[in-house]
Amino acid sequence: MSATLIKDVKDKFVETFKADPLLVFSPGRINIIGEHTDYNDGFVFPAAVDKGIAAAIQKSDSGHSTAVALDLDSTINFELDKLKPSKEGSWENYVLGVVAELQNRNIVVGDFNIIIKGNIPGGSGMSSSAALENSVVFGLNELFKLGLSKHDMILISQKAEHNYVGVNCGIMDQYASMFGIKNNALHLDCRTVESKPYEINFKDHQLMLINTNVKHSLSDSAYNDRRSACESISELLGVKALRDATEADLETIIDKVTPANYQKALYVIQENNRTVKAAKAIEDGDLETLGA
């Protein structure tokens, strides 16, 4: 699948800019278990997939930069010293945000042209946004010899999402896309940002990913509201994050929070524990427990 995407962006780049581009493929991801735990310093269990974003990128001597989203038939031209966010929900904010975050770190990049195309269903929760951010930062790192590590790059992608897209996301999506290992899921500790790979080989069984055609956008305020609720409860409990709290701890402040926020925090605490149990179940080859 990715070979077709890469050919498409390369051919279009050569046709448009008359230059040979650097090619990057950045995968999307699934998450087996561990929802809303990443921004609570908890555990998640993602895996990179074979769908993603292909990018063709090369330096530009035109005096400005150009980004083309091939599948949206959309093009923007911009000057690196005049960056500002586009309207909310625009694809270009993921590109502009990465460049802006590099500049915030006093990292200098020159003008560039980039063409992107993806095959992740939009709004499906498979992290097309993180794949796009990663493809831009990875491409710029290679192109301008910035010397950034993969850890540096995912933090830049995450900050782009915070500051240009307006989503206070955790680190799972960017990490899974950047560090994914074939045929493995990554049990990621979002506090240390370190993971342990688990080979996914369920013998007579396999994971199925089903497109329900329900669309969502992380930039909807519900995500940021949920994060804010979790942080305020952590503060009430006197802990750094909900990862450090137990159900018993939560009971002690039940009369100080709304029922809805209590449920959000309870879910995160329980889900974090489920994610740890899921890792052990995979290690033991115990699919019944994993399924439960």
C-alpha cells in the first residue's frame, strides 16, 4: 500500500518542482488498549500499521515554501519568517506547526517544498495527524541535517499539535508512528516515554480493525475538557498525574468533584490497570484474559 503512495508523491513532486525529492513514509497507528491514559502519564499499547502518510520533500530556492496535500487537492505557499496558524481544522496547521516548533527551539530550516498523500481514513482515530507531523519533522531533519533524535522529533510533533492545532494531546500517537516495529505492539510508559515491544502472534486468532465510519476530531473541545478534568482531579489528590492514583484515593474526594468528572478519573485509573494486565496476558499467551 505504501509503495503506491510513495510513487504518487514522488511523481507529482518531480512533475511540479522539477527536482528529485527525499521520500518519507510515516505510519498511522492502532491502540490495543489504554485510552485516555497517555496524557495522565499512564500506559498505552499501540502498534504502527501499514497505512500512513507519504511525503516527498526537497529544498526550495524560490524564496518561499510550498506544501501540497495531494488527496485534498490543496496547496499553500508560506514564508518561514511570517508563520501563523490557519483556520481551525486546516491540514496545513500540522505542517506550519512543526516548522514553528523548530523555530521555537532556535533551529534554523531553509525554504522547502513538500507534497503529502495519505491512506488513513480521515477522522478514524488512527492518528493521521501524528503521521503527518512526523513525516514533516523527519523530512526536515534529514534535509537540513538538524541532528535531531527520534525522541526530539516526537516532542516537536506533539508541541505542534498543542500550539498550532489546539489539541493538548499526549505522546502516544507520535511515539507509535515514529518507533513502531513490524509485527509488534509497544507497551509504552508515557511518563518515561520508553516502551517494551510485544510480538503480536495470536496463532489462530487475529486483531481486526473495523471502520465504523464514525468520524471524530481531536480538536473538538471534549478532548481538552477531559484532559483538564483529569488534571484538576490530580491536583485535588496531590499527585502528579492520575497514573499515581488508586480507586481508593478517588473515593476520598468524591464529594468535591462532579459525578461526570469522577467517572472520567475512575475510567482512567481502571484503564491504566487494564493496560498493564493486557501486557501480561499477551506475554502469557492468554487470549481469554486479553479479550476480557
